[in-house]
Amino acid sequence: MFACTLFGIDRQVYYRRIKRTSSRKLIASEVISLVLKIRNTMPRIGAKKLYYLLKIQLNQLKIGRDKFIDILRANHLLITPRRSYHITTNSHHRFRKHENLILDLKICRPEQVWVSDITYVGKRENPCYLSLITDAYSKKIMGFYVADNMNTKSSLTALKNAIKQRRDKGKTLIHHSDRGLQYCSDQYQKLLYKNNIRCSMTQNSDPYENAVAERINGILKQEFNIDKFNQQLAVMKILIKDAIEVYNNERPHYSNYMLTPNQMHKQNIVEMRTYKTKTPAKKVLTGV
């Protein structure tokens, strides 16, 4: 007599349960392997985007969204958001400040609005600053520069790199930023004017007025860990360049209807997704 019979359990039911458990573990192991492969290049990409990237393979394994998230949770692979904030804006200066031109603007194509920001990505022993120029419609990083200071030259280099990638110089383009010294400087303003780019600036210290730029900073830090490397400047430049390549070409954006920034930038048919803000009465640029 089998032991399972003594406990009132049918022998076939017992072995089916063992087989089912073994099969579930095998499938879960395969799912984890697929997830870790993607996280080799995008270390902290979230569950929704992982599900989108792996949808074909998960369908073959007969794994739905909820089951996929259950597997991630059981294996401690869900991502907990991190928040960090460093002030990099000095708006107390003698240079001219500009009005916000994008409050009532409907963004409907690439290279209509560029947003710019500087973010701290170093440590005390190896301070580094990343200057970014991002297309507000496609969320593509058009230009960037990594330096160990926040001088105007760094922001100018990022802008020059973005201008090199500009496709249609005949269309109107607005450059939106905070009121930092770098963006208000004569050199920066001359470069904008020379390339027929209109200047727009936030009117106060509210980060929602430059929401797209702030969100891209957060993605690079929270998902790609660019502020955790703590390497010398030359190494940081390589690591950040690689992270931005993956971000532009491989990471799907929810606000792009899961297109990558590069895919979104190559068309103008898809409407930019908008969101409610914490303060609906305020008119602010939509986030990512």
C-alpha cells in the first residue's frame, strides 16, 4: 500500500501534483532567465516594460501579465522606485531670462521642442555632471556631455551634439530649460540664435515645468544606475554613452505607446501621450 493512500490521496493525483509543480518551476526558471538577459543591459527596467518586450516568449509559455508579475515577485525581481535630488540650477545671475513658450503648446512631432537639463551623476570623490538635450515628443536623447563641472562649455557641447542630429532645420524648434546660468549665458543664447532655435524657460523652481527632462534624468539613474558607478571621468563617459545607446534604441517608452525613442523619432503619426499632473490647475509640459 502506498503512503499517499493512507492519507486518503489518490496515487495519480499525487504524482500529477508533483509533475505540475516541477513544470511550474521549470517555466518560472525560463522566465527568470529571459528577464535577467534583458536586465544585463537595462538593470532596473520595470515589470510592465519587461512584459511588453517578452510578450511573444511569454505567450508561448502560456504566461499572462499577472502570472509574470507573480513570478517576479516570488523571486524578488520587482523594482522598488528610488528617489534622489540634487540642486544643479543657479538662477541668481545677471543674464536675461526668457518666457515659458510651451505651456499651451501641443507637441505633435519630433524636433518641435527640445528640453535641456543638467543632472549630478557622480560621488563626492569623483563628481560628474551630465548635460542632456532631449526631444520632448520622442523622448530621444539628442545630445549629451559628461564633465566634472557645470560650466557653460559642457552645456554648449551637449547642444552642439544635438544640433548635429537635427534632421529638418527648416521647421520651428523650441529649446526649453530651467533658468540656469549655463542656458542664459551669452554663448548659449548665440548658438540658439545662430541655429534659429527659440528659447523657452521655466518661470519658477517647480520641476513640473520641465517634467520631461526630469523624467529622463530619473530613468537613467533609476533604471541604468548611472549615478552608482563612481568611476573616473573617462570611464563614466563610456558607461553613460553605452547607457544612452541602450535607452535610445532598446528601451520601450510607455508614453511612446511602447515604441523606443528612436522608433518614435522617425515618425510623427503617433500622438504624444499626456498625463494628469499633481496640480491640474497648472499648465505644465506633460511627463514621460
